[in-house]
Amino acid sequence: LGGKMPTTTPKMSMRSFYVGQHVFMTGVSGFVGKVVLQKVLKDLPDVECVYLLIRPKRGVNPRQRVQEEILSSPCFDPLREKLGHSQFEAMCNTKVVPIAGDMMEDRFGLSNDEYSALTKKVTVVLHMAATIDFTERLDIAVKMNILGALRVMTLARHCLINGQLFSACHVSTCYVNSNLRSGTRVR
């Protein structure tokens, strides 16, 4: 290009952009995150892999938590019906990779090797994790919403340094359903 920036960029569809991509997602146990994951699995069939950062819970392995708390959501029913139960399960077992980690810990609590391996694979980051409790303790809100976002962007930077990152997106759900009373759960 002789040092000149192009004045237009070629158009690319979402579907073609995501072919072969390795997507890292946070906040998938929440309302918006479930819908985004469903949309990725339904409309972007050629995505290679979707890594889901899942906070560990005592006595429940990450794969089980994904099955019970995320993939069992009614928003996945149309896709499950379209593919059939066994094909849906096979697709999820192949494409959906739970990563046991915590947004409030450096490197999400992953070992150096686990974190490094992730930065060498992830090409797209979708960050949707946050506490949306308007009465949350300030230290927890800062750890989750500010430092958590910085940790995700640090991961994205490391992916970029490794030559992997194509896109990073932060989705704020701060005012989603802000009209609901405190303690009301949306499923």
C-alpha cells in the first residue's frame, strides 16, 4: 500500500469473520452472556472453540456447572430442538470449553502455564462479567467491575502480543433491567 492507509475496508460478514476463531467469554452465567453464547453457537457454526470463564463452586466441576446453569437455560431450547439433543450435546462438548477461573483474581487464578496457553489460542474476547447489584460493597464492585475488566484487557493484550487477537469487546450490563427491585432474578 506504499504507506497509505486504505480508504475503505473490505466488507466481511459476521459468519465469515468467526470461521476458525477461538472466543474467550466472561459473564456467561448471566442473562446477557447466555443469550450471546446461544447466538454464537446458533449463528456462527464455524467458530472453532468458545472458552467460558466459570467461577469454581465447591463440589461442582466447571463442565457440570456449564451444563446445569448455562446450557440448560430455555434460551438454548430452539437450538437443542433444531439439532436434536445428542447433536446439541456433541457440539457443546466439542466447542464449549469451561475454564475454571475467577474475575477477581490476577490471571483469573489460572496457573502461568494455563494462562499462557490461553493467550496463544484466543482470537476474540467478549467480556460481559460484572456485578450489577447497585448495593454491592464497594471493594467487591471495584474488584469485579474495574479490576476484572482490566484483567480481561490484559489477557487481550497478551493475546495480541502473541499475534492471536482479532477483536476484544466489553459489554456493560450496568443498567440492564435497572427498573427491577433489588434481589429480583431474571432467568
